[in-house]
Amino acid sequence: MVEAGDNGSTACPGPPHESARVFTMLENNPEVMNKLASRLGVTNHLSFYDIYSLYDSDMLSLVPRPVFALLTTIPMTESWRQDRDAEDANLDWYKGAGPEEQTIWFRQTIIHGCGLIGLLHCVANGVPSEMIVPGSKLAKFLERAVPLGMDERARLLEESDSMYEDSEAVAQGGDSETLKPGEDSIHHFVALVKGCDGNLWELEGARKGPLNRGSLGEDEDALSERALDLGIRRLVDIQRKAGADLPFSCIALAPSME
């Protein structure tokens, strides 16, 4: 369910307006996201790592622990769309704001900005505060964003020159051909983070708000068996029940090995 607070602002239901600024779509790989995280102000004590399997314990053991967040890209299949629509139909638009929020969520209004928003969802939730450089662009941005409601927070991101410039600076570092203005991507960035409240949160800017997928134990991180079952494996199962596989990419945010 969407956890909602009340900051006194009203959010108009329906599709958000689109900003005039068009971003270059980011590729979901560790090289690109590590560069962007570093530019924004995440310390070198954190890094993104490739996840090569959701089921092979030996492959999963290669990732340093604890894992604070998973960042995935998932194609919008018909079965996933139906599942999303059915869930969203019963939800109100998010009204949370302020330091009492259980999670920091950004509604997407920036065109092709879902990769940047996915990274923000990862580093703004569940990551120890000392992992963000004091006075950095990220620290200052989050300080301004936290008190704002959904629409004002989206507008802050739209108007942030530094966020746009840093995202654009690393966007050409991936292996895939970048989207041109006016082209749409079928892939959605979804962040799965263990929040400070101990719950697994599914965060995507195209939804109505943050989604609480269930509680995790103190010894369970975002890559634990329970977190995988509540998160990315659940989406894989939706597609398998429809008789097809779900092609996706997944990277994990965890302590650096250096």
C-alpha cells in the first residue's frame, strides 16, 4: 500500500505535467551509476554492482553486504501493466513530506529522467547519512527536497541545473544507443530499498507514491531471500504466470570493496 502523510498540500490526480527539459536516458549499469553517484556527492565507500542471477546463491554471494538498494530496469509488459493498474486503482496520490516520511519519493515529470530518479531513490533511502558528503550537491538537494510535497519536489528536480548537467555528463557512458527526444522507452527504472523503518520499499516515479512491500528482519538486507521474493522476483513471477520470461537488468548498491 502507499503510505501517505498530510502536509496540507493537494496533489491533482492524473498524469503529471511534463517538463520542457528532456534528459538523455541513463543506462542501468555500475559504471554509469557510480560516476553519477560520485558527481552528486555519494562517498567512495558505496558502489553499485551487477547482479547476474536472482536465484544462484554463489552468484549472489559475490556482492558485498549489506545491500542497501537494488536498481532495476523492467520492460512494461502487458501482464505487469495490468498488475500495476489494478493496484494503483485503489491508491490515493502520495501526500507525504518532511523528516517524518518513512521514505523519500520523487514523482517523475522530467522526460527520460527515470534513471536519475531511480538513483536518487537508492541513495536517499536506507543509506547511512555519513555516506553522503556534507555540503555536496546531493546533500543540499535533499535538504531542500525533504520538506516539500509531491508536486513541489518534482518541480525542484525539474529546475535543478546541477542534477541535469551531471546526469547528462554521464549519460553517454553506457553501451546502449541513447534515446532521441520524442522517443519512448519501454523500460522502467524501479528501486527496491530497505528503508530506515525496516520495510522493503518499491520506488518508481511513474506510480502514485512509494509502495511498502513488507517488513524485513534486522539481518535481512535488500538482497536477502525475503527482499528478493517481495520485490524483483515477484515481478518475474507475474510475467512467468503469463507464460513468458521477464528480461531485466539489476544492480545493487552496497559497500565498496576498495
